[in-house]
Amino acid sequence: DKGEYKHYMLKEIYEQPRVVHAAMEGRLGAERVLEEAFGVTAPAIFDQVRQVQIVACGTSYHAGLIAKYWIEDLAGIPCMVEVASEFRYRKVVLPKGTLFISISQSGETADTLAALREVRDRILASLTICNVPGSSLVRESDLCLMTNAGPEIGVASTKAFTTQLVALLMTTLVLGRRHELTPETEARIVADLKTLPGLLEQVLGLDSAIEKMAEAFAEKQHALFLGRGTLNPVAMEGALKLKEISYIHAEAYAAGELKHGPLALVDKDMPVVTVAPRNEMLDKLKANLQEVRARGGELFVFAGSRQEVQPEEGVQVLELPPMPGILEPIVYTLPLQLLSYHVAVLKGTDVDQPRNLAKSVTVE
Ligand code: F6R
């Protein structure tokens, strides 16, 4: 039931403060992640992990790309990420001690499931981050961590993604404590995670400003999304959301790649969306923004502070609340979901059932 909401997608976007809480509930102690949440056999398996291979499709793949930054940065464990449709059909070299992580809302995506079946005999163990209890991936994986987002009806994935990120961050912590992660850092991140529902609630308060911003996109044919670091996959996810529900051609680039090609596309008809929290990448990102402005590109910046990125002619800035850096990719996803939602509503497309797409891709 959509209740007061016009579309399931909007309802599911607004459920995120509650469901990210559900994704953590019973899994966080005062200072650490409770690893029993992964199953009774999990601790002995985690002890032996030397590298991680993540496989997923679409939005779930973007969650995996963010997890790679976390796993390598915080845990110091090598991590590979690949879309399932490529992974399953090539010869993949898997070093000893590989934990295979599949990420899937439905647990039924044909390529992801086939990838698991293909590697089963060559891995240390399999873990699935999944939203549907009893699904094929849950039944066939050694370990599972349910995302607890509740049924997702809108074809465009929203709450499944943010809860996957919570689950992946908890996974990073249980792996990391066996490697480079100190108890102090773990305790800090656990405390940070507990502030997430409140932060998401605050960002939902920007909805009407984002709705206004959406007007600039309704007549456009193309859009570029830029980000750096963990915000690069967030930009990819923002572009995917825009193309799938509003049918506007959108592409994401790591901001540093701009001058290696895509800058040639930038003119007044190419809006550029940037996710730019205040972090160590911001100075570099600001130089990229200048390059876009100099070519007449209209800029839409989701920023950590207006002091850092000034609104001016052709530059709209939406300020997000201050937040721990680790939560940025989760929190900055929401305004991009809302942006594509409002663009689609303005264009009059079928938001919950985009043309040509199915919720669960159970065939290749
Ligand atoms: C995008 C979207 C798809 C799915 C992809 C994987 O909004 O919903 O890209 O993310 O089909 O589906 P799951 O996560 O069910 O394996």
C-alpha cells in the first residue's frame, strides 16, 4: 500500500531513516558489530579471509564499488568488484582465502546466482547481502546478512541500496578487526552508524528544494554526474536512477576523468550534477567544477558547506548537514534519488514501472 505517497518509489525513499535502523538493529553493540549476526559459523570463517570478491548487478553493483573503498581503506584487505554478467563468463583467478560476497535485493538475479554456483568450489566461503529471506542466494550461500529493508516494490532500487551499504559497512568492520582496523576506529564508526537515521531524516527535509532543482532537467536530453572517492559510485547510482525512471541519458564519471574525454560534451545543454561533501577531495573537485563552468555547463552541487562551494550564475548549491565522512556515500544518495524521482514526475513517466524493466531479472 502506497499510503499517503503518490508512488512506491517515493514511499520507499522516505522509509530509509527507518529501514537503515532496521538494518543495524540487534547487530551493533556499544562499541562493535556483533558478528553472530552473520551466522554461528561466521567468526571461524572471517578468521581465514585474505581477500574479498564482490559480485552483483545494477544498483547492487554500485553498493559493491563503495564497499571496495571501505574494505581496502579500513580493513586493508584486497577487494575486487565485478558485474555478475562478466564475472561468470571469464576465467577468474581467486587467491586462497577468498570470501565471495554477492549483493542482491531480490536474491534471484540470474547472473549473480550463476556466479556463485560457478565459484562455489574455489572459495573460502560465500556471504550474501540480501533483502529477501528464503531467496535462492540466501539458501545457497554459506553466510547471509539480511538487509531488512522490507519489500521493495518500485522497480528503481532505493532503500535496498542504502541498507546494503549499512550491511557492507558492518561487514567491513568484522573483517577489519582481524586486520588493520583498531578497536577505537571500530567504536567510532559504530557510533557514527547510529547517527545515520537522523541524518537521513534531515536530508529528506531538502525535498522541496530538490523538487525545484528538478525543473532544470525536465527538458534536457543528457546529464553528467561527477564524484570522487566513495562518492564516485554514488554518482554512478545517481546517473542510473535518472536514466531508468526519467529516460534522460545520464553518465557518471570519476571527477578526475573529466578532462580525459567527457569535458568535450559539456555545453549549456549538459547539466552536471556533482556530489561534493567537504572532504580531502574537495579542492580537486572544485577545479573540475571550474572547468565545467568555463564551458557554460550548468552545475548542480550537493555540498557539505556553502562556504566551500559558492552559488553563482549557473551554479546551484544544495547544502547537506555536516556528517562523518564514512556516512557520506549513504547520505548523499538520497538527494540523487529524490532528484530523479521529481524529474520523472515532471516528465510524466511511469515511475514505479519504467518501460522495458523488470524488478527481478531472473533470466540472463
Ligand atoms: C536499479 C535496479 C537494478 C537492480 C539489479 C540487481 O534501480 O533496481 O539495477 O539493482 O537488477 O537486482 P538485485 O539487487 O535484485 O540482484
